[in-house]
Amino acid sequence: MNKNIATFILCSAVPALGYAQGNMNMQGMSGLFNVPDASVLEYGTSTVAWDAQIDGRYSRIRKLNDQGNDINIGAGIFPHIEIAGRNVTGRSTAGGSDLSFNVKLQLPWELLNGVSFAIGEQDFGGAINEYDTKYAVTTWQYGKFRSTLGFGQYDGRAGQTLRLDGVFGGVEYAAAEWLSVILEDDGHSQNTGVRLSTPDSLLPAGWKASMLWMLSGEEGVDGRNDWYGFNVKIPLGQKYQRTLPKDQPRVALAARSVAVVEEQYGLDPELEKNPLLYPPDSEIVDPNVRARIENEAQLKREFIAANLEKVRVQRYGREWIIAFENLSYNNNVIDGLAVAIGMAASILPEGDRFYLQLEKYGIPVFGLGGEVGAWDAFMNGRGGLPESVMVAAPTSKLRRRSGVNVVQSTFEDVKEYLAFRPTVMLKPIVSSTLGTEFGVFDYSLAARTDVVVPLWQGAAFNISRNWSVQETDDFTKDGIFGGVFREQRIRDGVKDRVISQTFRLGRGFTTMISYGRFFDFSDGVSLESRWEPGDGRNRFRIILTDFEDKHDSSITRNARLASWRYFFQSTNSEINVTAGEFYNEDSGYKIDFTQHIGDTRLHLIYKKSEGNNFAGIGFTIPLTPRKDVGRVAGVQITGTPSWRYDINTILGEPVNRLVFGPNGIPTEFFNLRNGYFNGDRLSPAYIRANQERLREAWQTFGVEK
């Protein structure tokens, strides 16, 4: 390392001031130009970066920098932890590329005032580790200066520049809000240049764009020694959602605790025998009784006006039971639940209690109840989360009125569902490869339409169709590699034609049986059953299928899977373990760690299938607004609340062999998890972890402006 640089790093000092951290560099990690520093991407933010600097096997001279394409996508998946995916290719994106993953862990406290420390690895896992480097680094922030000093060990297999092998370091000076001057020694070359950033007021809150321009002391291919890159930082949720639940500044509970009840709500048995139910046109002269009747009518009007469907209200003394189905709040059903809570708490008399029974096609999926005044205070920012009943997959609390014919009532329910009211969901789907020997990014893109038509209680018919939009050459027979990915393309046509029946079995058990055509060419029947006991932190699921190929009945796809999910309430994260025989009858297991940040979910994946090991990262985002429009001529059109994309790589092999379709879980679009339980987010544990979302949703959608 240059002695003058080292002296400057260690000896400069000015008073401490604030400083922006977590800027992505040209190696796919937060830092200077090529040198990592001890900062990490802020929790709950992501970054997308591109730069023109490449080296190693994609440079025409391995030991010199070349111009190419270096693409990085990173995220702060936890406080003090950042992960990033990196894809490097040459000047042409039509040939091969190298996909790798980077990780950095920051010490959660300062060693000394203004001094932070981090360790990390560049290009960990995978098969061919082009840039594999392990490093430790410390950064000292003092005023407008940040000095970084670290040590790395390069273990890459390709024999490139040996950048970050040994001692490295640098200094960044924040001359202005929008300008930083950088000087570094990355162990290969000495580099100087600037970082230009957008002012905080220019972009939406939390967003920031920046540009790097680097002048390198090491000459590049064709005599070039200047390099540039661009970076956009994106918040994954609102500001309060980028704080872990355990760190939220919450008000104390309005009462002792939140109660989790399995199968009872605690109504007075005497009142259950003699409910005070009156039709709206009853000639009641008692003003107190008349007021309660008017409350019931107002509840129905307000719920329907908020696009909540099939609203039924029953009152037992001072206990109100309100059953409804969510229509518009499909991005996250917690928003619809919040609106229902806010309306019940603002309309019903002080001292009364309410119980909300959220349903899907007549099947209760979540129950929440409590005292009117306590919930009204919480929803309007005057108190903590009140003592409440919260029930996952509850038994229906509605009672049939005396004298009502059971057969007639059932017939009326079926007739109501048979009234044509389908939901049409539009979404993109993609089959893709990233960082292969055949190209940077090959894909087959299509638009999918899913139509779900309810039939009767718990029954629905789902039909889906794909429309091919665009394919890269390698997904066609005209590709220069002979259409190497052609069998994985998305084909036009109808895919699913499935009728399903869902049963609420009691004590947290729900089962769906489906029959029809699955995934374009599998005919048969599937069973999905889940159990969500207690507060919903644990969820157990089994999936069984009996499928035959529509072209050849000797080809079967009989899955036998068991799954367990645990939700960590303090960190808003979950782990999902699935094991058994998967869709293609390959045996193995899959571990999926998910971090919730608002409506965005980040995934870390490990899979084992038939002796192959895989690792990957992914994300799930909503492609629909928080509140969808209502029905038009009885038809509702929405986007998807959960669009997921994963990147996987095979582990432990000398070549990065492509393997398609391992660990496939055979569930169609309309399943229990997505169709009924809000992507596994309808549980007391999730509600408590995201209680601020209830208040924010009510203030956004429910309070009259």
C-alpha cells in the first residue's frame, strides 16, 4: 500500500459530523470505488447498480481492467447485514457471464467513538468462484472524512488482478451533500475520483441516485484508465416499516395482554339464548334499542361503502359480531382488517365489544375482537394495542336465527355465490436464467390471467391462461446455441382448470381438495391441509398430489410434502422448511428464510434435491395498489399481491451445471396460502408485529378527510 495514503488515513482528524453510508461500489458491496468499508446498506433498503469496470476472465487481458457490464443488486436484509447479487460480463451481453453473491456483516456497536468494523466475503458459495475474497475492514468517521483500512485474502480460481489481496484502504471526503472526493488503494491500483449524489429533496423520501467516476493508476485494456458507474438506492417500505418490531417505540398495552383464543369468544351464555336481534323495520319505541338498530344499519352501510362484501351483523346484548369478506384490500389484507376495526370502533357505543369475522368465500379465516373504546383510542393514536381476542382460522361465531329453515338458508347462500362475481388477476410470469455460459440474462416473458369464480361456500373454479410476450433467442429454436432453454419457455394457452373445495375443520385446521388440470399437462387431484395453532407463529402444512401426464399416463407426479413455518414476531421474519417428494418426484428439502419489510419480502434459499445442493436469493413484491377498485358489472380486476423472483446457483461442483425444476412445490395460484390466508400473513403474531400498519391503514383509508 502507498505509504503516503496510509499516513493520510491514520493521521487525519476533524470534528465528527453526519455522513451518508451504504453506497454500493464497483465490486458489489458498500464502500469506496473497489475498496469495501465498514458500512452496510441500511436495513429495509435495496440498491441497483451498474458500472463499466471488469477484470478477470471477462477482460481481454486478465491482469488489466476492461470495459464491460457489472450489474449489482443488494439489500439490507437485517440491521448490520447486507447481501448482494453480482453479474459480470464482457462488452457483449450475448455471451457468457459470471453470477456471484456477496455478504457483509457489520459489528452492531462501535469499537471506539466513530469507529466501526465489518467482515465480509465476495463471491461466496457457487461453483466457479471468480472473485472469491474474504476480508475484514474498519472505518473511522471524523467530521466530513471517513478513513478505511482493511485486509483481504483472495481465493478466486481464475487468477485475476488479486485486488483486495493483502492490505487495502482509502479516504472519502464529503465536500457537499451531493459531492464526495475519494482516494483509495485497492491492493492492485491507486484510484481517485468523485461520487455525485442527488440531494435528499430531489427524489421521494428514502430514494437516492449517485454516479461514480474513477481515475485508476493502473492502465486498462486499450489504454483506458477511467471508469464510471451508476447506483440507485430504493426503500423497500415506509420509514416505520424499516424498523424491526422489537425496536419500535410502542405505547404500552391498553390493558393486560392480547389474548389468543382457540375456539370460543366469551359471549354470555344467557345472551346467546336470547339475542336482541331486530329487523330494521321493527316498530321499537325504546330509544336505546332503536339506537342499537341504527348502529347495525350504519355498520352495514359503512362496510359496504368501504368495498367489504357479504356483511352480516348480529348483536348479543352489548356484544357485536360482524362478519365480512375483503374485496379491495388485496395487496395486504391487514389494510382491510384495519378499516373494519376503525369503523366498528368509531360507530359502536362506548363500552360495547365487537368481534370481526373475516371470511373468504364463506370460510372464516381470521377473528379479532375487543372493547370499542380501547380500539378507538389505539386506531387514532391515543393508546397502545388493546387487550383483544385474535384467532387464526376461527370457528364461525354467527348464529342462525330461530325459525329459519336450514335447507332454505343453505339454498339462499348457494344462490348468492352463484351470482356471477369472478375475480380476474393479471400478472407477468417469467422463466429465466442469469449468469450462465450462454448469456447474461435469458428469459421467456408472458402475461397470465387467473380467473376465480366462487361457486358456493368454500368452493371455487380457477382457470388460468398465458399469453407469450417476448423471448430471448436462447428460448427459441433460432438461438445461436440451438435453443438451449427452449423446453423451459412459457407456452401460450390455458394452464390450470381446477375446481377446489375448502373445509374449515376447527381448532386451526383448514383443508383444500382440488381436482382438474394443473400446470398445463398434469391431470388429477391434490390435497393441501394446514394447521395454525395458538397465535400463528407455527404453521404446519401437508401437500399430497396424485397427478398423471395428460399425454402419457405412465408418467406420474405424486408429491408427498410436509412443511413447517415459524414466524419470529420480534424481527418480522420467518423460516419455512419443506421436505419430502416434490412435484417431479425428486426427494429433498428446501429451507426458505423470509424477511418482511412492509409488503416486500426478501428471501434466502437453500435447497437439496437428489444429491444436488443449491443456494439462492429472491424477493416478493406486490404488483397491485394497496386498494383495488371495486367490481365493474360484477367482475373485479386486480394485480398480484405476491410476485416472486428467485436467483439460484448450484453448489460444490467444478462447473455451474444448469438444473431446472428441482424442489418444485405443486400448488396452483389459488391455494390456501394465497387464496385464503394472505400469503401466510393472517395470524395474531403477524398482526402484533405489524400493529403500526393497522393505525396507518385506518388513517390512510378509513378516516374521513
